[in-house]
Amino acid sequence: MANRPMPILIDTDIGDDIDDALAIALALNSPEVDLRGVTTVFGDVDTRTRLALKLLATYGRTDIPVATGRGAPLMGPPPTHAPNQAVVLAEDEALPKPSGHPADELIRRAADEAGGRLTIVTIGAMTNMALALLRDARLARWARLVVMGGVVNTQMGEWNIRCDPEAARICFESGIPITMVGLDVTLKCQMSEQDVEAIAARGTPACALLDAMIGAWSGSADGTRKRKRPILHDPLAVAVAFRPELVTMEPRRVAVETRGEFTRAFTVATKSDQPNAQVCLDVDSGAFVRLFMERILSR
């Protein structure tokens, strides 16, 4: 008997780096995945929601709910920059309506409906996830979390953690099962120029939209063919959810620094007899990029 597709919800800051859109596309093109929802976070969440709705509609998946989340971190004001990929949205474009529930509520409902099988993949700030856990601590027993965030072998604050360190700390201390896919691993997964051109040449509506979003992110939305080579940070997190054999992991105790003047948002992943996460330490980047391209070009 074949395994049932894995119920997954993606929490995203789609619209800045291109890897969010590519991660959602990977999930939509993977038969192992049953995408139960998309939630948006950080900054201009209304535009991010419209981008997610457009991407899903282009793939013919208007049945997947999209919920708008919190734009501001738990402490501090929201960022003011506009998502660069908003240029693919037409002002009068008719899109499906977003969910009537806020993001944290959609997360909790999806976990309940999945009967304890939901995997939540956070590929942006962890604000929505922290709010969901704060409002219902039982979520830590109903779901598991795959985090694109943090870094193990470098002293720095990775972007998604820096966007809301307090939220990240709440999640890592909540007891929810976590797999951490950090920057030092995802940086090994970059598309080639041929990969980028293959998406442009594919000719399907989905790949045409992805190509336009890559162009906007590259700063080449004026019609020039120059495209940057995306690093597949977020798609790797999605892939690890259903293909963990792509990476090497160890149980670690991950602490998120929230106070230090120079160390705020650092993730310290130490060996411990009380680990709170499976931490990715290496990746078969060739196998992953091949899988990614096969799936993206499949439609």
C-alpha cells in the first residue's frame, strides 16, 4: 500500500528572495506532499498573500487556503520595504480570496484536521508559528516543524531568525519536534545558469510565472534575459520534510540568543542529552538540485 502524501503547511515571506516561490512550486509538484495551506509573514503581508494566491492559481490550486499573518515581529515595528516580486501582480487582477482566518488560526486548524500528521515548514520569520504555539500549546504535540533558519558553524544571525528572534526562541523552547535546515547547509544548493534558462524555456504558465518572479528578483524585470542564480534555501527545507535522506542530521540543543548586543539572533546548536531539534549538517546538493529541477519542470 502506497504511503499517503504528507500534509504540509508552508509559512512564507514570499516576494523578497525568489526561493520562497520556488519552495511552494516544489511542494505543488511533489506527489509526496499534500499542501494544506500557505500563510504569509513579515512586512507587507497583504502583498505576500496576493503573490501566494497568484502562484497557487497559476498551478490550478485555488482549493489551497492562504491566510495573511503578522507583519511585525513580536517585539518592534514591521519592516517598510515592498516585496520586489510584486511587479508580477496586476492592479486589477482577479485573484481568489484569502482565508477568513488569520495565519496562526489556519495553522492550528490545519494541524487539527491532519490528525497529528501535519508538518509546518517555516521559510520566513517564525512569528506566526510562535503565536500559534502561544495561543494553543497543544500544537507542540499535534505537528512537527521544519525550519529554514539558523546557522551552525558560523557566528552570525541568519536572516529568518534575525527577523524575529523572540519568536524563534519560543518555537525552539516549545517542545514541538523540529528539524533545522540552516544557512551553512542551504548555501551549498545553488541553481546553475542552465537550470535558470530551463525554467524560462519550459513555456508552461507556471514556469512563465516563476521566470517572471526570478526576473523581478534579479532586477531584470525590464525584459532583459540576465537572471541571477537562485540559492535554494527554502526549497531544501521543503524537500527535507519528505526526503530527509538528502541531508545528514544530528540531534542538538538549539538556543536562540535574544539579548546580546552583538550576538542577537545567533543560533547555538550544541550536543546535548536533551536535544530539541534535528540539525542538518550536510546535504547531497547534487541529488537535491536534480530532484528540484525534475519537479519544477514537470509542469
